Amino acid sequence: MRKNPKKFPEGFLWGGAMTASQTEGAFLDGGKGWCVADIIRHDPYKKPEKKINTEITTKDILFAMEDKQGYYPRRYCIDFYHTYKKDLALLKELGIKCLRTSINWARIFPKGDEDKPNEEGLRFYDSLIDEMLKNGIEPMITISHYEMPLHLTLEYGGWYNRRLIDFFVNYCQVLFERYKDKVKWWIPVNEINLIMQESFNHLGIPSDKVENVLEAKYQGLHHEMVACAKAVKIAKQINSNFKIGAMVTCHNAYPATCRPEDAMAALRCNQMENYFLDVLLRGKYPGYVFRFFEEHGLNIRFAEGDEAVLRDNTADYLSVSYYASRTISEQSSKNLYDPETENAYLKTNDWGWTIDPVGFRYCLNELYDRYQTPIFITELGFGARDTVTEDSRIHDQYRIDFLRDHIKQLKEAIYDGIDIIGCLTWGPIDIVSCSSAEMSKRYGFIYVDIDDEGKGTGARLKKDSFFWFQHVIETNGEDLDD
């Protein structure tokens, strides 16, 4: 009788994940244009909370571009643009085998609609990727990770405009050709299902430019998925060994009670979170999506040939980020932007995110049962406030506990028979938080001495979790104890 493995396979890719716009800084250096991340302002008076969507208008964008008083942390970040060699040396010491980062779209096409790319921007990523390879770190590249050029928002209305398909495909082709012999793993769009929590960041649609914001989101997503399929086709023509992923964040919903109405609400919520994978991995829209569109009065337009493009150019693997689970009731599900209700069985972190290691295994089983395709964990992490002691130590046992418990459940998922390629922890070095635009929400194994207002020495310090995760990698996940 065949037996499933009880340990991580040889060649398992342990690593880390981050983005250009949360690390690089140098926001207008090297010919880079403005991108959507550059207008996110830090609010020092905002209380910690779950990420709830805030729509952005043209007026908001123009104000941020002219504002001289506010602090916009993603313009400066941890200065990775200048420190990447030293930081990659630290990540090599940590032992990571793979590093996922993004290429800032506005660094390659400053406006987004140019015919030719910005060569200086490409040269930076040439050096970055070469340095990864030099350190024995396999690069994974996210092509679009909330870094759309602002010009595409102001001039075209973001992904709501079908013209973005051609702009994006042109951008992808430039990257595929440039790095055809250096990068194997690609993700066209980060967490494509995050349209409620990351609406403007993701789709770049100013709310004042459309009549129906919800309809515009789903129309924009359709354009984005068609663009992803076209990118897959080009990628395979350039290098048939490329691996192209379809990425979602998995916040799998439990029913709040065993009432059939609550169970159905959770089911429908999960369906609408995962239909992107039906399109990108299976090549077609499932029927329940059209019911959702009809019930909400949404008219999503398909151009001739869209369905064939989606059908014929599916992704190679399923990319998953996981931070928390959800609990849904019939009543709470009516709020599409924040359908979650309290789960009395789970604790939360300071930002209201549930801590649910078993939910991680549950999520992976649900997805693998449905799609039967290899899964790559491309984000897993714990945001927390870290304290530096007088002797420059950071005792982050809470982060070790979180990751240990989740990696144990990942190991159980492998024993369940799930094909897991690797696990990348989010923010292996401290970066600016996407959801709250602050440095104090830290994820890294490496502390960066910069505060929420951009002040500090920028010094890098190894946390206790650095040495713990280093040992996890050395033992290929066999020894998870402190």
C-alpha cells in the first residue's frame, strides 16, 4: 500500500517573500514614475484594526502627490534599493533557498503606456536578481504587486479600462525576455482575490471615475485575468520551463453556527474568494459567479475571444498566502466588504487577525481537493510589535510560536497527501506594512531600526526567530523546537 510522506520532501523551498514597494524606497530614483503605493500616507492616530477597504478618488491622488506635510512610508521603506547586497547576505546566512519579490511596474514603465521600457530600472533588477543567484537564492518574481503606475489610474481609470490588458502584457513580455534564463517562478498578480480589502491598491480604479464601483471591480478583474492568460501564452513561448502561478490569499470561511443558512453563507463566501482560481487554473468561469453578478445587478462584459484565451492558457501552480481564517454568518455575509464575524474559539493579534494554525491545514486541503495542482505557500507570517532590549536583542517568542504551529500543520498537510512545493515567510526582513502603512507592524527575522515616521539608524539586527528559522531550514523542518 502506498504511504504518504510524513516529512518535508528533499528540495523543499524554504524562503521569504516581500515586495518592491515595501522595501526599496528611492521612489523616484532611476527614472521610476509614481505608483499607487507612493500615495499611501501613514496615519499616526489610526488605531490598529483589520484592513478595511477605503476607496480613493482622483482628488485624493492629486492631493497626495502634492502633499509636503504627510509622511508616505512606502516612498522610503528600508532603502533596499541601496542596501540589497548586505540584506541578501543576511538572508543567505538565514539559509533561505528562495526569495519572492516584485518588480515595480513604474520602475520599468514609469507611465505604464510607453512602448519601450526604462533601461535604468531594468538594470537595477538585473543586479538584484544576479545577487540573489550569487547567494544561492532562487528568485520568484511577482509582476504586479500593488505597484501600478499612477498614470494608468489617472489617464485610463486603472484595470476598469480594457486597454490595460495590452499595457500589462507588454510589461510581462519585457520581463520574460529579460530574465528567461534567470527566473523560473513567476506570479503575474499578487493575491488576485483581494478586491475588497485592497481595492485601489490592486486595481487602481478611482471611485469617482466609475458609476458602479462594485461592477468596476469585477470588470477590472476580468480584464486582469484575461491579461494573465495572455501573459501565460507569451511566457511559454519564451521559455517552456517557466512556472506561472495563480495566487490568492486564503482566508477560508467557517460557518458561524451549524444553521444551514450560515453554512450556505460560508460556502458562497468561499466560492467567491476562489472563483479566480477556477478561471486561472481551470480556464472558465463557474456558474455561481454569474448568479452573483445577476443578484447584485452587475453587467460584466466579455470581449470576443476572451473565453478561448482563458481556456487555453492556464497557470501551472497554485500560489497561496495565509494569515488568518474567517467566520461567516448569514447576516455578516451581507457586508461584502467585511463579511467576518467573531469566532469565540480563536485568539487574534493586535490588528484583529485570527490566529488559526489548523485553519491553514484546512485551507490547503480545501484548495488541493478542488484543484489537484501543486501548491506553493508564498506568504506566511505574523505581524507584531517588537521591542529591542538594552543589549540590542529582540526576543520574539510569539513569532516563533506562530510559525512553529503553522509549520506543524503544513507538515500534516503533506501527510494528507498535498503536493507542497515550498513555504515562503512574509517579510523575512522588516518592511513597511501594506495593510497599515507602518513599520511597527513587523514580520521579519531581521529587525530594521526605522520607526513609523521613517526615523532611525536603519541598522539590521537578528531577532531570536532568525536563529530558530535558520535551524528549521537546516533540518528541513524536522526540528521545530526552540
